[in-house]
Amino acid sequence: MKKFIVLALAIGALSSCKNNDDKATEKIKKEVATSVDFSPAEVGKIIFEGKGNCTSCHNVDSKLIGPSLQDIAKIYKEKNGNIISFLKGESEAIVDPSQYEVMAANLAITKTFTDTELQAIEAYTYSTLK
């Protein structure tokens, strides 16, 4: 928890400076994030709750607009699916295909994520399994 607070404070401070060049700010954010020892699942949670905006549709343990993370992890594990491939827009929805059109708008966001960020989201998703 202490690591998350340090990272959140550092990112908050950087974000509040309106005169920072965007590229320089992003570089500093990445350096701060990598200077603290986070597990992939912890990084995934930060992305999931932050720039991924995933919490607007997904809860960890209950359906909101989209399926819960636990349901997603369970189904992807059972069907040997590839969460990263889906988030890149390279594979079909396997959890709730009827909701694909709702998720399609957010895929525009996840398609811009690096492989490392997508791996972190995947790690966080699987970490929710009980």
C-alpha cells in the first residue's frame, strides 16, 4: 500500500504542473513507476483503475456493465483464451459476446497500451481468481 501511495503522490504532483511538457511528464511518470518495486498485478491494478478507465464498466467480483474480473479470469482460464489478444482487438470476445459493442469503444484505448501494460492488466485480472 505504501508503494501505491508514493506512486500516486508522485504522479499527482507531476500531473498538477500545467507547464510540464507532456513527453517529459510521461517519462518522469514511467521512471517513478519503475523505480518502485511493483508486481505486474499491482501495475495492472493501477492501469485498470486509472488510464484504462476499466472500473467504469467492470468490478472485481460483481457484474456492473461488463462482466466481473473474476468471471473474465475464470472463463479465459477455462477456455485457454488470450486476454491480451482481445484487448489488442485481435481476437473475439469469449466472455459475453453480446456486450462486445459496448467494449469496442474501450478497445480504442487498450489498443494504444504497450505489451507490458497489457500483460500487467492480464496479471491483475488473473490475480482476482479465488
